[in-house]
Amino acid sequence: MQVRLRTELSRIDEQVRALVEAMDRMQGLLDSVVAISREVELTAVLHRIVTTAMDLVGARYGALGVLDESGERLKEFITAGLSDHERADLAGTALPSGRGVLGHLISHPEPLRIDDIPAHPSSVGFPPGHPHLRTLLGVAISVRGEIYGDLYLAERRDGQPFDIHDENVVTALASAAGIAIENVRLFEQVRVGAEQFQRLLLPMLPDLRPFTAAAVYRPAAEPSQLGGDWYDAIPLPGGIVAVVIGDVVGHDLKAAAAMASTRNMLRALLFDRGSTPGAVLARLDRTLQAITTNPVTTTALARVEPEGTGWRLHWSTAGHVPPLLITPDGRAEYLSAEPGLPLGVDQEQPRPDHSRDLPLGATLVFFTDGLIEHPARSIDESLDELAGLAAVHATLPLQEFVRALADHHPSDGHDDMAVLALRTPPV
């Protein structure tokens, strides 16, 4: 009886261990699916699929081959697990051509387990410098019913060949991977569509000679976040140039539509000769509140007018970050002055006007807060960093200058950003 009891207890213990192991595998698979679904860049999600599969079955090497449009050849091959020395040995090696055991999985997309690669009928050996592998587990990844690529795992760390449990786990992961890849594709389509829509609402800068002007717009990191940022530059009679930048609160179609209507109204009001920027913003505020339900908007409006042999800047801000002035000797200073309230808050409050002379060859930079906002630093720190960045790149041609600000901005990229720069003629 004792022997039977011990045998039965041993059997139960083995079953419990197997059940716990199966639960651990299932939890690991669920955690892996969640991790993969968080990625929003295709390259990142493909690499995460490979490394996740390696972790799940304890594989030393992993790779994911992405098929071309014909479905017969590889157009991309993502690898993981190679040491620096192994990568150096393989430097310059072309993509796998789809022959050998890799090609077998392309031609026969059923799960493939090989205990001895060199002995497999499809084996054609390894390229120079490639680690010599013995065991392989391959699973196809499909997206919308079409084979997208193949996931390959080699060499379990415990030295054992891959078993049916490994195959089941990786097959389940491949199903989730196909969904993740499709989501990233849709994510990219939405992002591109949102960016194209936003750019269609922004103007092409006109000929502003004798000034030069350049602008750049960058969308938010989240593809669904349509922005309310806009800029504009308009030549006015008398050699005057008006420039404006603004940001409508919100990140949706309503904000984008409000941005377009606000920009068009402001364009019409700017041709009222003799009105200061503050007066124009006051009229715009009253008009918006009377005939629209547009959300709160911040903006900075400036007029550059000829004065004597030089130029004079007149500007007013409505809750917006101040413009940045870079003098010909490379000094950068913010035109910090009394700001007005954002549009849509209180139309009875006055709109302060400011003015100053502009030196020849000076650069004015107007930008939205998406260029400087970062949760890990204060606005003042970001403004100082932006001023330093602008001073470093001040000698660049204007289009390269605004691109440098957008490329190296101090923000975290969570919001869209717009930059408009105007340069006065040199001596």
C-alpha cells in the first residue's frame, strides 16, 4: 500500500508540475502578446517578435524573414542572439536567398521542427562565418490570410531539440504576431493620412522678398492626434509682411477644422490697413466668439514694416510662447513682453502691442509649444535649450535652419509642432 501510495503521489506530483509549467508557458505567452502589441513601429515589432519567441522556448538564436510581394523570396531578415563577433563574421553577407531549410518553410508553410539541420534533405549548408546550427523550429506568420514571413528559432539553450510544446507556443505567438503586424500597418496608414490631412490645411509660403522665409511642420507621435498647429506669412501693401503662428487646443478633426477657419479669418482681417497686431487679434477674438464654437487658441501675430533704411517689428501674443530673435552676431533672445489671453477666453481684455527695431540680417523664429514641451523638464529649461540650438545653427540657410530645430528639438514629441522663420535682408 505504501509503495502504491508513493507511486500515486509521484504521479500526481508530476501532473502538478506539468500543469504549473503549462500555466507558466501560457502566462508567458499572454505577457508576450501584450508586449508585442505595444510596439508602434514595424521594425520594433518584428524584432520584438523574434526576441519574445526566443525567450518563450529558450532558444539561443532567432530570425524573422519577411517575404517580398511575390511570396517566394526574402526582402528582409531580422536576426537576434548573434554575438558581436558572429555579426562581424557575417558582415557583408547577403540576405538568405530562400534556399535550404529556410526555403523549405517558404514553400511548405506548415510548422517545421528539425533535430539535425545538416541531415535534412533541404539543407545546403551555412554561409562563411555563420554559426553551425543543429536544431531548428520554424513557423510561418500570416497577415490577413497571406504569408507575411517566417519565424526561425535555433538551438535550445539546454541542448535539447525543440519539442511539440515549443511548436505549439511559437505557433500561438505567430498568430498574435500577425495581428500585431497588421495593427502596426494600420497605425502607419492612419499616421500618414493624418499628416497628409494636416499638411493640406497649411499654406505654401509665398514670395516674401526682400525677406526669406521657411517653415516646417511635424505631426505628433500618436497617429490619431490630429493637430491644431498652423503658420502663415502674408505680404501686405507698403512692403509689409505679416507672420503668424498658432495652436488650437485639442487633437482631433474639430481642432484641425477650427485651425483652418481661424487662419482664414485672420488672413482677411490682416488687410485692414493701419490696424496693429493687437487690434487684429482683438477683432479676430470677437469674430470667433460671435460666429463659431472654436476651442481656445493661442497665437502670435507680427508685422515687419520698413522704417528708414531698416525694419521695425510690431507684434502681439495671445497666450503663445514668445518669438525668438537671433541677431547677425549669433545672439539669441526671446521677445518676452506682456502677453494677452488666449483667443476664446475673455474678449474684453486688452491686447498689448509691442515693437522694436530689427537689425539687418536678423532671424525671427515663431514656433508652437510642441517644440519645447517635455514632462521631464521645465518650460524655461526647454526654452534655454532651444535658444542655444538656434544660435548654433543660425548661419544655415533658412530651410535647413528650421529643419535643424525640428530635428533636434527639446520636446518629447507627444504634440505636433510648427516652426516659421523669417530673415531680414543683410546689409
